Amino acid sequence: EERRRVLSEVTVADMATEPGINMEATIDARENPFEPYLDALKKVLEDQDPIFMIGIVVSLAVVVITVVFLKYILSRKTVQSAVLLVGLCDSGKTLLFSRLLSGKFKKTQTSITDSSAPYKAKNERGSSWILIDLPGHDSLRPQYVEKFKSAARAMVFVVDSAIFQKEVRDVAEFLYFLLTDSVVSRNVPSLIVACNKQDITMAKSAKLIRQQLEKEMNTLRVTRSAALSAQDGSAGASVHLGKKGKDFEFSQLPMKVEFLECSARGSKGEDGEADIASLEKSLALL
């Protein structure tokens, strides 16, 4: 070990006395082997036109900003590929779900969870959506709406036309809940109000149901706005329904709204076909 140390000192001493050798440069080169390359790059940059260099810097900045922006947008984007069947209990959602998928009559009971399946629209494009039947019980509705609302391309709100007069308040409250949701308001899925059970003699027409819902929801809007104002001094805590200063109409909503009549059961009962052609036509246009 002592011998190697002595030889090293002798070698360094010889190099220091050797003519033409810059001892300081040699030591620097050992400490930073990239120094020659950095010096060469620095010289190239110094020889360039300043305007040209500014252009390069700006171009790189634009590329970086664009990549970051696209990554942000794509990470937030949710594909709206679902058609949600919503409505009160016993409105006929689950039977309608079965009829749309298979055309067959199926005895149903009150749903306590969601059901979903691919649905192929009857159009030339062969459009395909995920059809999702949501529970109608008032204690379950909010959590399932919250779960699927971001994916909704359309909402089919099923109404029991035969007992609509008894349920008008509840139907209006559920619709109000959906339409004032911030996510629904931002994504603007199509709204199809399917006035079901038209095979029953006492069923109300789609026109009458629309008119009565507009009247009831206008009343709800006034009472809810007053309640919000009393709580925090402002009615701006949720999405405002319709146009301010005017009585509510569905035509004021930002999404496409359609009322239609249908019968999941059909006029011939279990052995016959459903009367849902108008609904299938609307789904084909999504």
C-alpha cells in the first residue's frame, strides 16, 4: 500500500513537471468528465441567433402546457354510455327493463338493487348503451342516482299514468331532485318521461302529466328557494330550475326533454307484446 502511494505521488509530480500538461485542467477533467461536452454545448448555444433560441423555448413551453392540459381533461372525462331507468316504486321500470332487452313479459317485484345489461338501439348505427334499472324506493334512490348519474347519457323517468294524480307530488319531488343536481345539470343527459301503463282505462295522457308536473315543480321551486334563502340568505346553493322570473316549463331546461306514452304490459297482458315502440324510437335517436 505504501509503495502504491509513493508511485502515485511520483507520477503526479512527473506530470506536473512535464511541459505542455495543464495539471489543473487534468484534475478538473477527473472531477467532472462531462465538462468538455457542456463547454461544447454552451459554445453552440452562444453561436445561435437569440430570436431562434427564444422560438425554441416558446415551442417547448407550448408542448409542455398542451400535454398537461390534455392529461387534465382526459382524466376528468367520463364516458356517458348509460341509460338510466328511474322513477317511483311500482311504476313499471323493471318490466320495462325486461321488455326492452328481450321483449318478454316477466313478473317482477320491488327492486332493492340495480340491474344492468347491454342494450342495442334499433337504428342503422347499431348504437349500444348500458341499460340500468335503479331501485324506486325513496330510501334507496339517492345512493343509486349518485352512483350512476355521471355515466348517464339519458334518463328514462317512468311514471305510473294510472295513479299519477295520487303521486304527482312525489313524482315532482324526485324529478326536481334529479334536475337540480349539479352533475346532471352539467352533463345534460336527455330526459325521457315515459308515461307507462297506458293500457289501463284511467291512465292520464302524456300531455296532461307534463302540464301538471310543470305546475307542481313550479310550486316546489318557490318553496325550495324560500327555504334556502331562510337558511343561508341565498338561493344559489343549488342549481336553479328553469328561467328566473318565469313559471317553470320543461322547455327551459338545458337538456332535451320528451314526454311519451307506453305500456310495458301491453294491451293483451302477459301473452301479448309491449307497447313501447315510441320509447324504442327515442332511444334510437340518442
